[in-house]
Amino acid sequence: MKTLLLIPLALLLTGCPGGPSAPEYRGIFMQNDVICFSINNNEILEHYNIYYAPKGIYTRIKTAEGLNLSYPDTCIKVKFKNGYEYSIYYGIDGKSYTDNFFIDNDGRR
């Protein structure tokens, strides 16, 4: 009886096998309206998605898929509005990353 209880408990603790792993945190370089996903010439940017949620509505600012870019092409210009939190999801060399930041009403990150 104890064995039958241990199997479901082990599955609950380990989670479901397979599937993509969650993206890990990795900060971006940002100066004014320019963001760089990587400044390493050996890394390849594959995709990105930049979004925010004004009034709870998911809004994409800029997105690109199927890329094969290395520095300096991993830098893009984006005009951010003040007073919002932003989320960035991007992929480099087959791994997914995320970063979040807030720009206050004075334009400071």
C-alpha cells in the first residue's frame, strides 16, 4: 500500500517529463532607445519578443522569428514609453532567456 502512495508522490515532486524548459533570466544591455541581446560575436540571436501590458492588455512592441544574427546586429532600436514594466523573451544559441524591467515616469530604468 505504501508503494502505491509513493509513486504518485514521486511524480508530483519531479513534475512531468519532457517538454521545453523554462527560460532562464539573462539581462540585456540597454542604453537610451537601443537594446542589445548580446555583445558577444560568437552568440547567435534566433528570436525575440518585447511586450508590455498597459491596463492589463498584452501588447507586443517588437517581435522577430527565424533570425541568425550576431553582434552588432543583435542590437535594435526600440522606443519605450515611460511608466511601464516591460518583458523580453529571446533565444540565443538554442536557449531561451527572459528579462524584465521597469521604466519610470522620468525615463529611468
